[in-house]
Amino acid sequence: MNVVVTNLKGGVGKTTTAVYLAAIAVEKGHDPVLLIDADRQASSAEWLEERPIEGVTVLEAPSERMLARAMARHEGTAIIDTPPGDERLVQSAINAADAVVIPTRAGGVEFPRVVVTLEMIPAGTPRGIVISAARLGTNDLEETIAWWKAENVPIWGVIPERVGIAAGPEARLYRPGLAEYEPVLRRAVRKR
Ligand SMILES: Nc1ncnc2c1ncn2[C@@H]1O[C@H](COP(=O)(O)OP(=O)(O)OP(=O)(O)O)[C@@H](O)[C@H]1O
Ligand SMILES: [Mg+2]
């Protein structure tokens, strides 16, 4: 099972989502769990170097070739973190995906890049949006949810903005954040 976390736009919560999904996968009994880091910046690999998660193995695969091999060869569940902007690498990740998770932020300026990312996904591949760092109760958030509903794109999660999540590798994984990401994993790996 390959769960690809991607959005062509940068800074939308891809790495955060990938790390939390990998941690939740272990807790839910997935075994083995692999976190494949396809970003040359290696943010998720560095995160796990700083804060290893028991049961998660990290594999760095920052080229199309390495990524294709990594995604084809493993057993169990792999969560794939992708770089922003690199359309070719993102396309090869998406092509080998069993499910695609698209983190985004609330707000209309975000829509076009998500639409481009969505257009890269083959018709039969399950995909869902995760709204990162959401400010609950704001118009921006409500409008964003309504927009994706109208577009018939499933929203797999709305993750509130939390200091504990923003801390990244500087602190241990934020428990309530794990609980927020749990339904996202469940929807991504659901048998269809
Ligand atoms: N729920 C949240 N609450 C608060 N801050 C968050 C939340 N989710 C993500 N962030 C913060 O948003 C910033 C961007 O997140 P992240 O690095 O995961 O995005 P990215 O899409 O991987 O970025 P890049 O495109 O540079 O790889 C980080 O500072 C992260 O801590
Ligand atoms: Mg990242």
C-alpha cells in the first residue's frame, strides 16, 4: 500500500501530514511502516532522525528512479512525502499511489494548485484533501470546505492549527494531532 502525500504548492503541511500518518499507521497495527522521503530537502527524514518513531523505517528516495523502486519493492504500508514544485517526481509518485492525500490550507488562493495536483491523479485512484493548520470557526475555512464539497472532492481531514503540531521535530508528536490525523489514514487505506 502506497499513500502519497502531495501538493505542488510548498508549505501546505505535506511533511507534517506524512509524519503523523506514519505514526498513526504504526498505532493502528500496520506492519511494516515505511516513510519514503522523496524530497531532496529531506525534511521528514531529518524529522525522524531527530525524533525516531518506533516501528517507522525511513527511506530517502529523492529521484524518480529511486522513488519508483522504493514504492514497488516494499511490503506493508508506505507513506510518501513529496517535494513542492517538482511535477515529474510528483507525477511518478502519483502513478504508483494506491491513495493520494493532498494537504492544503484554507483560502481561495490555494485552490488552483490543488486543482492542478488533482488533475494529475488517475481517475480510479482514491484521493482526499486535508486542510492543514485550520482556524476553526473562520469564514475562510467554511468557504474552503464548501468549495471542495461543491467540486466533489472528498475532505479526509481538517487539522486544527496547533502549537504542538507546529513544533515539528522540536517536540514529541502531539497526541491530539495524532487523533486528528487518524481518520485521514483510515480513509486513505479503506478497502474499496
Ligand atoms: N496543524 C498545524 N498547526 C500548526 N502548524 C502547522 C500545522 N500543520 C503544519 N504546520 C506548519 O506549517 C508549516 C509547513 O508545514 P510542512 O513543512 O509540513 O509543509 P510542506 O508542505 O511539507 O512544506 P514544503 O513544501 O516546504 O516541503 C510548518 O511550519 C508546520 O509546522
Ligand atoms: Mg515538506
